Amino acid sequence: MANDDNTVSTLGLGRDLMLAGSRLRDAVGRRAQREFGLTALQGELLLLLAARGSMISTELAAACGVNASTVTHAVDAGIDRGLMLRERNEGDRRLVDIVLTPAGKRMAERVRALVADLARTALEGVDQPGLLAESLAQVTRNLEEAKVPKDIP
């Protein structure tokens, strides 16, 4: 019986994690759209590129959990707005890096502030936000290391 209780609580926690992530992403998307004219994905791409400097489309897709064509459309929109550029990769001329323009770097800072504001709201009433952050980072690492097939029907 204890094992069944543990399974039920683990499933509930999994659902809560998915729901919290979905709600935060939706909130970021709504505010980013309203305030900056960006989708949640575009905001996420800006934050990733601000942190890493440059990435290729497949890296961006993997980091965001979307397919490459979805990233291509979001990058195209970012290029149209003057926030991103495509540059030939210097280490491997067959690859194309996505980088931020100066305007993209400024917008990434605005998105970062928006996410921080929403995170503060989301964390109201949480006793140990640092512990939660460490735990969620571990959850992310565990999922990244898991050999979960990407084509599960």
C-alpha cells in the first residue's frame, strides 16, 4: 500500500510540475506578446542566445523542446524585427549560428526582467525558493540524461 501511495504522490508531483511549467510559459507568452510583441518561444530564444552567445538551430530546438522548423520560424521573425542574425559558423563553415543583434541583447534584458517578475509572483508563499531552484535544476538534469525516446507515439 505504501508503494501505491508513493506512486500516486509521484504522479501528482509530475502533473504539478508540468502544470506549473505550462502556466509560467503561458504567463510569459501573454506578457511578452502584450509588452514586446514576442511569443514565449521568441523570448526563450533571446534568453538562450544572451546566455550562450550563439547557437545553431538544432541546439536551440533541443534546448526549447520544439522541432527545428518551429525554431526556424521564430528565428525568422526575430531577424525580421532586427533582434537576431544568422552568421556562418567559424569552426564549421557548413553550420549557421544564430546570434543576437544589439537590439536583441536589449530585448533579452527586458524579457529577463519580465521572467524574473513573473517568477517572483510564482514563488510567493514558497519558503525556500533556493532549494526549489536547486531541486528543479536536478529534475531538468535527470530528464536530460534519461534515455527517453523522442518519438513516443
